[in-house]
Amino acid sequence: MKISYAIAACLIAGTTVLAQEAPLWKAYASAYREGKTSTLPDFSYAGYHFSEKKLPDPAAKKQFNVTDYGAKPNDEGYDDAAIQAAIRAAEANPGGGVVRFPAGRFLICPDNDKSKKITIQKSGIVLQGAGSGEGGTEIFATNMRIGTRQFRFEPEHRTTKRLAVITGKAESGGHWVTVADASALKAGQDVTLRHKSEAFTRRYFAPQELHKDWTRLFGNNGGMNIQEIHTIAEVKGNRVRFINPLHIPIEPVEGHDFILESYEALEECGIEHIRFTGNWNSYPEEFVHHKDSIHDAGWCAVAMEYVKDSWIRSCTFNDWNEGVFIRAGYRITLIHNTFGGKGGHSTVHARSGYGVLVKMCEFTSSHHGPGTGYTGVNTVVTQCKMAVDQNIDSHSGQPYATLFDDIRGGVFRNIGGPQPGFPHHGRDLVFWNFYHRSTWDFTYDFWDLQKRKNHTFAQPVFVGFRADRDIRFKNEGRNELPGKEVQPRSLFEAQLALRLKEKALKK
């Protein structure tokens, strides 16, 4: 569609133009109240405990001060071993504890050994500082350790067990599936829905053509690598209801089952009130996307892998090639965090999980702002500020059902990822009140099979898209009220409020 979406100011002769209620929202709210499936996905199942609970105050938990284990702020010594010792002590305590950092600078990474890292392997561990601003707590990584996240949350031991085979169809947006044998399933259990096949992938993207060079989609072992995490609400015979909605349609494929597997994760872990600083700014080159392993991953801060109902809040990440990496995270909240300093590769990247919520964060540098990739589902980025010309992150591997909501700044070009792993995003990529800020005019063709450096999004949906330049679209799925801010301002907040209200009425 060749239409310019550059906007004028929202003030005309001193009178504020009231935002119009989006027709897609009205249709969604009506369908939700009637128990029907809407064009818009329900993105409200994101964040800590699906945003039904506030982030906890860990003040009542037992405290483990890193200085009691040998760490010394503001000296020339390295504190890796002391920090790890404090974490291990907290892990040995029933229910975990708060690993407390007083004010001052703590040094880590005394060498370039990329096999070394600080690990958190038990539930209930919170890393807490004295504030991420001046006079607070700073953790400073001096040496590069290519590809190693210096703080890594991940279960020490994790097993995966096949629990059930899904039979019959289920629609995207629904909560019910039918299984051949439900004897291994019970209410409250977390499971991963898995499937991978070329046949399903072709059906999912049809009628859009798949490029021959997207080789991970083809062959007996090819296809989208579906990994939706769900919590079981109830089991009735061989029917299973999930608390959170499906975001993929299910239809049997001969020789390739849709299955349910066990999902194990750390729980109730957090990081708060800490400034994490890398030493990327000391490297004598400016960042070049995918130039080499140093540029992409020389200094990496935090990883949360297989972590549930956890959070990162009120932290600052400066001078990193990679800020926060989340794999198979479930119901995670990142809120009131800032990513800045010398721009590197990525800020927040969520893959192969469900319900990662990035809220009220600021991204002032780095090639990629917040986002997803590699089968990430129901990732929500809301009420955030990105830098001019900063790319959203949709790093191939067919993530789907992603919401960029009430965002100021950001662009969609040079998304990244290897060509065999294209397209960059599956269906249900929604931009709601997204204000695009760039230094150039641009035309986005969202399904261009000719260009290597492109932005292959499967029929993305735009509602209330605005821009400060002349931005044009081709092969978008839907574009509603371009050039105008719409109501509700935040789709996520409106969907969450509606869900909680309807839930309260049913009690």
C-alpha cells in the first residue's frame, strides 16, 4: 500500500485532537465478552504471574551480603568468587534469599576466559543493589568474554519428558486441546507444546511464498520450531484447558505430532537496583553489525534461561554488546530499566518462551532495541522509548504473536539473523501506537523475497502508526488509522484490564 504515514503535530490552532477509539479494539472487546476469537491476539498473558500480581518486595527474605563473603567495593580486587559464594549460600537456604550488594563498584571478569561466569541455579534468588544511579551499586566487567553472559540464571539439572500427543484441531486464541492420553497431565502443571514440520509451516504461511534459501523450514527435520509454554487449568477426560491462550493453530500433520512435554524452570528470581557496566567502550572500534564475534558478543551481561515468574527492575545496563538474553522464559517482567552507553549489538532479546513483558524501559543505544526471535511467543514490549534509527529485534527463527505497544522510536530495517532462519516473524506481529523515528524516508516491503537484508514479517498489523519521516508500507496485513494516535493508548493495558474485570465478574 503506497501511502505516506508521516504525521503532523497533534495540536491544531491550540486545540488538542482527541484520539479515536480503534475499531480493532472495539471488535476485540466485543468478541472477548462474548467468548469469541478476535482478529487481535490476547497479549495480556505476559509478565510476572501473567501480570495478575505485583512484583514482590523481597525485604522479608534472608539477606546474604556479598561483603560477608569477601567482596570489597571500590578496590582493585575482583569479586567474582565472593559473589558466587554469596549466591551459593543463598541457594542453600530454604526458600533462597537476597544476595545484597551495598553501594560501590564491584569488579568482575579478571581475565578473558569465556568458560567462566557467575551462575544462579536455584529458585528464590534475588540479586539486589543499593540503586542503579549515582551513589548506588555498580558491577563492572573489565575484560571481554566472548559469548558468555556473566550472570546466568538456569536450573542446575533439567529434564524433559514427553507427556501427551495432541489429537484433533484447536484454533489459535483458544484454550482447549484434546490429547490421546491425559494420564500424565494435571491442573497447575506447566507444559511445552511442541511441533515441527514443513507441511505445517507451509500451511501456516500460505498463501505467502517461502524462499528456497530459508532452508531450516524444509525437509523431514525442517519447519517452524514451535515451543509454546502453557499452564494447565483443568483436565476433563482427554480434554485439556490451558490458562493462557494458544497462539498457533493446531491441525494434525501425518508423521509429525503436536506433543506436550514437561517444562521445568527456576522460579521467583530477580535482579533489581543495580548498574551493570561493561567495558565495550574501551574497545577501539565503533560497533558494526555482525562484523565479528567481539562486536556482537564481546561483553554480555545477563542470561535468564528456563526461568519462570521472575523479573529485572530498576537496573541500568551500559556499554554492553548484549544486555539481557532470555531463553525459554515464562511470565517474566522487565520494568524501569535503562540500556545505554556505547552502542553494541542487542539490549533485550527473548526467544523460545512465552509471556516476556518489557515495560517502561528506555533504550538509548545499541543496534537492536527490545524484541524477540527463534519461536518466542507472546512477547510484549510496551510503553518504552527507543533511540532514533534503532532497530526493533525480531531475529528470525519465526517468533510469532509479538506486540510493540505505545512505543516512541525505533525502525524495522536490518533486523538481523541468518538467512536460513528467515522469515523474521510469523503471524500476529502487532504495532499499536508505534511512533517511528528515523533520519531517512523509507519504504518497507514486508515480504520481499529478493533482498538479503530485509524485514520479512508475515502480514504485520499496524494500528495508530505514526512517523516523523515519509514511511511507506508494502505487503502489510492491516493498517488502521495511520497517522493518528488511537485509544486505548496501550493495547496491553486495555486487554489486561478487560481480562481481570471479566475474571472478577465470573467469581
